[in-house]
Amino acid sequence: MWNALQYPAFRWLFLSTLFSLAGSKIHRIALLFVAYQETQNAVWVSLILGAQFLASAVLGPLMGPLVDRYDRRSLMVISNLARAALVACIPLFAINSMPALMVISFLLAAFESIYYSSSNSVIPEMVPESALDSANGLMMFVQRFSEIAFVALAGVLVAGVGPAPAFWINTASHLLAAGLLALLPSLAGKAGRGNYFQAVAEGLRPLWQNPILSRAIGTLALAAVFGSVEGALGIVYAAEALKIGVQGFGVLEALMAAGAVLGLWATMPLIKRWTREVVFVRSLALWGLAFASLGLFPNTIWAGVVMVLMGLLNTMFIIPARSIIQLAAPPELRGRIMAAFGATMQSAVLMGTLLAGLLEPRLGVLTVLWLSGFTVFLVVFTVMLRGGIPQLKAGPQPS
């Protein structure tokens, strides 16, 4: 899994992402704490999260052409410097102002989407195709490790000394990440400088015109609509169905994160044995069945086992899916396509969250879980019956 780190450019990207995510995870807990502590109103928490979603889902694709036109190293450095400045504003003058926190959260998510699109578009240029799955696996490892290590640390930090130090830690982490990114070579954009909004449309069209991209992203998005129900109803499942309370919910989430880390070691050998496309669809189908079993067999021990399995399978379909999308995207459109992919998944997760809120009061948490999991399986099974995900033959697919 670690062989992608032998390539210096990717190594700097990996380390900068680690520092950036570490601070961001700590920042997130502190931000939500401030929003609720200051207002005692969950509406403000929802509004801040909604501002972040709006920036990612709407501005992400609109800013995609920047990634394809300009130097990606510079964009990633600017993104981190801008986020450092924005986060520093919170303890300086915005910590008691909910409207200011909303605006800052919106801008942070906008710059984060630039970083996401830039980093994902340059990975295929930093490593050979044989190391691409390893590189994507390591980027996922950074995210999962940050969730396990730094979210817990943030809770202790905020409870012990208050939220302000958490924001300064995040500011420092973005500055350090920017410094590491400055060590990268130039990563010039591949696209020309034509009409900007036409360029935005050019980045969206491949999502339904390119057979590989449309099948891969469409499958993931449909599965995410129903699979993201778990994120919304996990606490309800733990408290009402399993009777293990919020502490038990935390344990289940930790087990899923641990399974995701274990999946990093299982994914690469399976891709070598089969193909990215086969590992992607089979893992996602099994994930749906495992998810459905939570609703069918509401037992605490079984739930713990399944959460580990779901984490493992999540890694096993995300890594090959990301590699498939990166390789199928034409280099001059890759930044826009990755931005559109990110926005599509954000929208799917939002739809799933709303779906969970609508269905749970009417059907009950157990029924919603098994129906959602089985629907994920049916989506993937239908794709498999239609021939699965087409394989990339030689070079990027036409847009």
C-alpha cells in the first residue's frame, strides 16, 4: 500500500493533506461546539453545515475550470493560505457571530473544493498507473486516520480548554500544508483559456456522455442516496434498536473507521487479482447486503461485526472507483470532472439524509435500514446485469 510514497511529488502531497486534514477535523468539532454553545439552537448548526454543502455542491463545479487552466500547485497553496486566514478570523472576531461563522464556513468549503479537485486531478500525473490505487488508498488512509485520531483529540481539547486553541491549530496546519506544497514542482493546467461558462459545461457533459464516467459515477451516486441513510440514522439505530446509547454509537462508528483502514490492505491484492471495475461493483454490492442486515438482525454483536465489514468494503469500492474516474477523465478536463464528481456525491448524500428524515418516522429505523441496503444492492446488481463498468482500453476516454 505504501509504494506510492516513493514518488517525491506524491509524498509532499500526502504529507500536506495529512496536516491539512488534521487541523480541519479539529476545527469541525470546535465550530459545531461554538455554534450550538452560543445559541443553544440546532438550527444554527444546520445552517452552518448547509452553507458548507452549498459551497461544495454549487461552487465546486463552477470553479472546476480554474483547476484545468492554472497551475495546480499554486491553487493548492492558495487554498491552504486562504483557509488559514479565514480560520484565524474566527477566534479574532467571529466566534460570537453566527452570520459571520456561516460566511466563513461557506468560503472555507469553497477553497476546500478547489483543493479537492486540484489534488485529485494531479495524482495520476505524480505516480504511474501501477501505483495509482496505492496513491488513492493512501489519500483515503489520511482521511480515515484523521477521523479516528483527531476527532477524538478535538473533543478532549475543546472540553478542556475551549474552542479557540482548536482554531489556531487549524490555522497552523494549513500554513504548514501550504509550505509543504510549495516544494512540489509546477503542475500546469492542461486546458486552454476559452469561454469560462462553456468550460464549465464541458466538464459536466462527460458525466453522462462518457460511458465509463456515467456508469461509475451514476452507480456511486445512486448507491450514496440510499447508503448515506446510515449516517443520518446511525445514532437512532444505536439508541432505539440496539439500546446502547450515544457511547455505543461512538463505538460502532470507530469500528467502521477501523474496518476502512483494514480495507486498505485488502484492496490492492484484489485489484491485481481481478480488475478495478470488478472489485468496485462486487464490493459495493456486498456493502449493500451488509447494510441491509443491520435492519434485519438488530443485535449488538452482529452490528459491531457488520460495521467493521462495511468499513472494509467501503474502502474496497471507493479506491478503485476513484482510480477509474481519474483515468477515464481526459487530462484537460480532469479538474472539472473531479469537481463535478465531488458535487454529485455531496448532493446524493444530502438527498439520502433528507430521505432518512422522511422515512424513519413512517417506517421505523429497522425497515428503513434494510430497505436502503437492499436498494443499494439492487442498483449495483442492475449495473452488473448490464455489463458492469466498462474497462478503459488505452488512454483517457473521449469526453
